[in-house]
Amino acid sequence: MNIFKKLKLTDYIIILLIIILISVGAAIVFKKKNFSNLPIEKETTIQFEVFFRGVTITDSVAPFKKGDDAFITIRNVPYTKLKIVALNGMPRTILLPANNEQGFLITEDISAPNLYDFLIRLEDKAKKTPDGYVAGGNKIKMGIPVVIEGEKYKYSGTISGIYEVEETQNNQ
């Protein structure tokens, strides 16, 4: 007796589907992951600035300082800890009309005494492509949302500047 004579059309379809599923699964597992067709021009060190607007701090000390490590999340994807290489914090300011050539005066907003803006510069290794810099699989571009997190804080901001670190700075 031949086993193939006992099989019905639905049995052939099920066998064919199983073979297709196994083939697709094997292709996914063994396929080389290539996230970008863009060639890597070079690997370099970059620094990027993240602007945090309207950070409320009631403590007398800022939650982060130069030299600290902070955990970074880029576009809601947890990334890694990076070193804070520069930090500039300023109280919230407002524009007031003035009677001079400029027509306005920039002054501290006394109605929001605990509100600050921070500009934090972080350093990381990145790959330069024709499309920009890529660090850890994340494109580093101005306007990208970033969350910085430490032991006592978690703030959201956006990338506002990107700079390639010169090799002479790396060796010092």
C-alpha cells in the first residue's frame, strides 16, 4: 500500500504549509541582520547636546553635574550610560518691554523660581554614515527625543547639537 494514495488534498495543503513555515523560520534565524544599506565612513567620538526645558528643582543642588554618568533612552528605546561632559543650567527667563533700542529686556522669571532650563553635553562612540551619526543602532539627529535618568531624576529633552570630537582632544 502506498502512503501517498491515502492522503487527501487537505493533508497535502497542511504539509505544504508546515514546509513553508519551517523555511521562513530558518530564513529569519540564519539571515544576516543588516539594518542599514548605508556604508560606514568611519567610527568616531561625538558629543551631543540635549536641551531640557522647564525642569522643576526645589532642592538647592542640581540633580546632575559634570562628570556624572547618566542612563540615556533615545526615542523610547533604552540605550546606555553616558558621561556628562558639560552642563549649563539657567533659571527660566522672560522678555519684558523696555524703553531702549532693543525694545525688550531679558530677565529672570520671578513667577517661576524653581523652573530651570538645562543644556547637557554627552559623549559617545558613533559610526558616521552619509545619513549622519549612528550610536548603538540609534540615529543621532537634532530634534530626537532623549530621556536622561539618574538615581534621583528622570527628565525628557531633545537633541539640539551634534559635534564630532577631534582626535587631538581624545589623546589629551
